Amino acid sequence: MRYISTRGETPAQTFQEAVLTGLAPDGGLLIPEHIPRVSEHLDAWSQLDFIGLAQEIVALFAPDIERVTLDALVRSAYESFDHPDVVGLVPVGDVHVLELFHGPTLAFKDIALQLLGRLFRHILDERGERLNIIGATSGDTGSAAIAGVRGQPNIDIFVMFPKGRVSPLQQLQMTSVPDTNVYCLEVDGSFDDCQSMLKQTFGDLEFKRRFALGAVNSVNWARVLAQVIYYAYASLRLGRERPVSFAVPTGNFGNVFAGYVARRMGLPIDRLIVATNENDILARFFASGRYRRDDVRFTVTPAMDIQVASNFERYLYFHLDRDPALLRRFMQDFAETGDAALDRAPPIADFEATAVAAEDTLRAITKTYEQHRYVADPHTAVGIAAAARVPRSGPTVCVATAHPAKFPESVDSALGAPLARHPRLEALRGLPQRLDPLAAKVDALKHYVAEHCGEAE
Ligand SMILES: *Cc1c(COP(=O)(O)O)cnc(C)c1O
């Protein structure tokens, strides 16, 4: 299994190279040369627990890591979760809620980043190399990435967040971590500033090579791969008679794209419902075929306050029959004008998309609790509200991306009572924080990294 770029101008890579590379040098995203069909395994796979299934799936995509080693990495990643089945699959009215938030930082990003951190460590150990990870976060990614690599001797991690824009609890989840390989940078600017500093730093290929920069955002293929596991798990648990539909709260399109990969592999999956908040560029695209950037709106679901979804390019590549030239043209139009269009909208069989406004999200939290005594976080509630809108037959899974205690203000206000608490988060209050201020300038970031990182060469 080799990995190629959506833009078609990067030589094929092994899995290990793809994990270290992150974004392809031609600006594209790495994807497997072909997606394996697994239909003949489904009977056997439906007997496996989450970890057993995870081991089978990861092995298919990572043939260049010895199977015993891989199995141990996968086991260790998911033993860090505090649910006996790793993920929860809870009946709530006429849907099932797939709880992906039982990892160390209480958001679904742990599923991918606990594994990615271990993959990094193994690959770097083998090669005798080190990596400096730079990330930007508006909330959940930062703490999950830190939790995945804290304390590792061959990695330093630098996480930028916009000053005053992440919730106090989310900030504490990052800044209270005592490990000395973790650097939290409070940027005097917006999340967009952080992202553009990140992009420019990675765009400086000489700097990237010299300081061995690595990426943990969802352009990294290993993140998509880890997310395929729970689509397989839930669809095999519930879909032996009729295929399962999934409603997925969506920001960067990484989560729902993993569902698309799982369906192409032959897992029993029917509809994939792309549930966005008021930042509805994807909902508009799937209705019209036109991809047009708008201003970012701040909502009660901050992890989805995204206009340009980085993983969307992977889907588009498949939709354009894997023609890198067509894809390059679309992405170039979009980069130049913030507006690109297909001849017609993609078929509804690929994705159904709907945008959920804040008031409908909060109402879904209230209703879900009143009717079923289930407390959903706002992101999860976007999916629940979307599922209720889309006609479907067969079992439906609403993907729960965060524990409600991560967003206590919105949940408390929807329920009129403090029902969203978690002891691990309560224990953070008042802990000492480690962070450094950083000007919103790419040179300030480069200078900081050069001063603090372990030597790459
Ligand atoms: C990251 C995140 C999302 C969005 O996931 P994408 O893969 O970016 O679509 C949704 N909900 C929560 C809680 C998140 O942390």
C-alpha cells in the first residue's frame, strides 16, 4: 500500500513516510493508492472487539510496520480510554449515540491522536530521528495532540492558540501539562492568524527540513485512518441486516471523510449526513456544487467554526474520478477567488448535508434530555438535529464528538441546571499554567521554535 498526493505531483510514499510528511510537498493531501475492499472479512470482523477490529484495519493500511508492533501500538493507544469498549454505543430514542469522547481529553480527536502519537514515537525511534510538531488550535485539537505526545523524548510540540478565544477549561487542558517537551503559545491574534503563521512556516521548505517539522492536524492520513475504525465498529454492531446511517458534526471534514472511506471499503454504511453549524460552506456545496468561502461566524459549536475544510480535498479527488489536473484547477480557482464550482452538485448518495442554527442546536440538547435523559454536547446536538431532518431507513448513529462537560456554559443554559461536569476537568481548575505569549507574526514563531526545539540534525 503506497500513498499518493491528490495533486499528483509527489512521488508515492510508504505509510511511515506519509505519517511523517503530513501535507504533501505539492500542497495536496496524501491518500492510499487504492482503498482495500473488505467484504469477505465482515463476518469475522463482526466478532471482534474495538481493539481487535482496530488492529485489523490499521494493519491493512500500514503494511510497512511489523504486525506485532502495530498491534501493541494500537492496544496501548486504546487502553488509555476509560470506557470498557473504548467507545460507547448508547440507544437514545430512535438513534444510537456513538460516544467517542472517553479518551484523555474527552473529545473524539483522542481516537486519532492517541494512535498518531505512538506511531510517531515508533517511527522516529526506528530511524533515530526527532520531530518538532507545530499546531494551531481553536479548542480540542491542541489538548488532544499534547496528550498524544507529552513526555516523548524524540518530540517537541508547539501549540498556538488565539488569546482569549479558547474556553478557560480548554486552555487549562493544554497549559497545565507539566511535561517539558510541551510549549503552549498564546498568540496575540485570531485563530486565522495562527493558521496562517503555521502555513507559512510549513511553506518554508528549508526551515521545515532543518527543524524536522511535523503536523498533527487532520491533513495527516493517520488521523483519517484511525477514524475509519469506529465507523466499522458501529456499522458491524448495528448493520448486519440493514446498513447504518451516520450523522456527523462536521468542521474540517476529517471525521465524515473517514466514514466515506469505510463505506468504500464495503462496510454496511448507508447515508453519511454532513451536519454543519451556521458556517455552512459544505452544506451549500452539497446542495449546489459551488464551494464559496464566507466570513467565519462564532457559534456555540466552536470546533466547527471553520469555513475552509482541509479534508474536503480528499473527497473532491474521488469525486473528480481521481484526476489530479481537474482537482488542481478547482483548488486553484478557490485559492485565487474563494469561489469554485463543479458542473453540477455531487449525488446525494455521496453525502447529505444540512446546516443547523444555534437555536436548533440548543433546542436539541434540551429535547434530548427531556425525552431521553441524555446530556449531549453542542457539537453532538448538531448531529442529532441533522439526523431528525433527513429521511432515512435502517439504524442511525449520531456521532458524539465531545463530552458535554467540555462545553458547560451552553449545556447548562440549554438544560437550566449544571449537568455537564467531569471530575477530570474540575480537577484542572486553579492548576498552574505554562504558556508563553507570541506576537501574531510568522518570524516570531520561527524564532521561538528555533530557540526552544531539540536539535533536528
Ligand atoms: C474537531 C471537532 C469536530 C469537527 O471534526 P472535523 O473532523 O473537523 O469535521 C466536531 N466536534 C468536536 C467536539 C471537535 O473537537
